[in-house]
Amino acid sequence: MSQPPFPSRPRSGGRPLRADVVVVAGVHAAQRHAQAARLAADAGATLVAAVAWGEDGLVPEAVLRTGGPVVLEVPAQVPVTHVIGELADEPERVRVTAVVAVACLHTLHEDLADGAGHGRALVDCLEAATHHALVGASEPDRATGPAATPGADRTVHGVLRADGEAETAARRLLAVLRPDALPVVGGRADAGPLGTAGTDAAGGIGPELDCAGWLQVVNGEWPTDRVVPGVGVARYERHRPFHRGRLEELADRWALEAAARGAGGAAAGLRISGLCRLGDLPEWTFRWDQVGTDLELHPLAPDDAVLGAEPGDDLEPELLCVGPELALFGWGAHADLSRIVADLDAALLTDAEFAAGPDAWG
């Protein structure tokens, strides 16, 4: 089930100096904190650590009072998109200049395969990020420059650096989830100072800035000539809803197959995201959110609703989708998505079920 939204904080009437905030998120606490501390030290910024957060999940007041550069470490249980949205509601006090997602190279595939555990939180971080920090990846020696010192310690935050092939594969996967994210090296990004990439016209990152790979695929914005070695990418669009019973059976079968693969299942990754409809609730559009084999369907809107409408707006309802419009990403055993597509096709309503009427649609 989806996590309930955190409460909103009332806006403050005061107008202190605006703080530039770099948000740092990730699922492994020690690595996330080490990266946040390093970024803060390199930038001369105030570090607001994860331990400063309360149980309500609201951004600590220290961030809003600082009035200077801040690195905000976000606990794993707090959705990073909520944090970006909350800070965007305080434009006179804070400006989010970068969102850094911290991932571990050595556990990346295992984390992403466990959708019910680390996977979903990690994907949320990676897809919302303007920068990716890959712990365990190679980087220039901080004292001597690009060439690493012979015999030097080959660990990063206590994690052994990986070989180039594994790092290349990991970076390709990160680039699929968020194509425009820049890599972080220490406190620096590949293109300009950390905090300048991905900002909107006002110089800050707002909740509407969402350039995740799945959105590009669903919206038809994924370049047709963009081929990512080792990662399958497909847009799945059909003009009929799913049969709920067969879809539930499919999700169960995928989970059982992953369990049967055992440890090898970590190399079979899936990210499926987009919109769909269910035959027994034909007036509703659902948000499909799947990491690994963990599938969540969230009711998004009925057909007579207008998303984002404000009181007094004279807007007509817009049909969000007729059938599934999904982005499919697969790697490892799922790099060839043909079987996933066939499984999804088999879960759609058939002609016979359409003819039989609504009683046969669930």
C-alpha cells in the first residue's frame, strides 16, 4: 500500500534570508550521511542531518531559519518528492538548487530488485534527482587529481571501488531512470558547480520538475535512437483495460518467479510506471507504479475530475487514458521485454469478455 502523505506545514510570516538547499537522499544511512557531510564540507554549507527530523516527516525548522547554503539529508522513510514540494512552498525562504540521490554500486541491482524493501524508496530518489552519487565508483584522487595514487586505499565511504565494467553498467541504469541527472564527484558535478543543473527559470527546483525516464517514455519524448546497452526500454500502449483478476494473478506469478530465481533474481530488474484502467472500475484511471515485482496501483482520478484545477477554474475533464500507457524498463534477465509485453497482453480484457458485459470484466 502507498504511504500516507505527510502533513503540510503552515507558511511562516517572517522573511529571513533565503537559503540555497541541496537535498541528499538515499536508502543506506551511512553512505547517505557521508555524502551529505562531504558535500557540506566542500561547499562550506550547514549540514542538517537525518537525525534532526521529527516523526512528523516535516522539514526541520533549522533549514528555514539558516539563511545560507544548506545540505539537507533526508531520512529514507521520508519521500523526497514530498520534501521538494514542501520546500517549494517557501520560495521566499528557501531555494532547492539540487537533489542528490545516493546509491551503492555494489548493492544497486539487489536494492532495485527488492521493490517491497529498498527498491521503491531508491527509485523514488533516483527519479527525482538532479544528481546521482554512486558510492563505490571510481573518482579522481582528491589530493592528486584525475590519476589515482598507486597503492592508495580503493574504498569510498568504506565501500570497495568496483571495476569499470560494473560501474559503466550501473551508470547506464541510473541514466535510464533519470536521463538528465549529472554524476557527483566529491562535492562537484560534471557540468558546473553542484546546484546549478536542473533549476527552473526562477533558479530553483519545484515539485513540477519531473524528468524521470518513465515520463519521457510515456509522453513519447524518449529519443527513438537512444539505445542503452543491457537495458530494455519500451512504451506499452493498448486501448482496452486490464482484467483485475488476471492482473493480480500475473503479479503473483512474477513474484513467485523472482523468488524461485533466489539470489540470481537480483540480476532481473523491472521498472514499470504509467497509467492504466481496470475493467471492473471503468470510470477510473489508475497510476501503475512497479519496482521489481512489487506492483502498486493507486486510484488517480475519475473521468469527471480535472487534475490540478483550482476553485473557480472553468476547465473540462480530460480523459487521461483509454487503456494502459506504461513505460517498461528491464535489465538482467528482463532486458528482453518481449515476455513482459506478452504477459501484460494476456491480462487485458478479451473480445469475448467485452461481449459478455461488465460482470465478466473483473
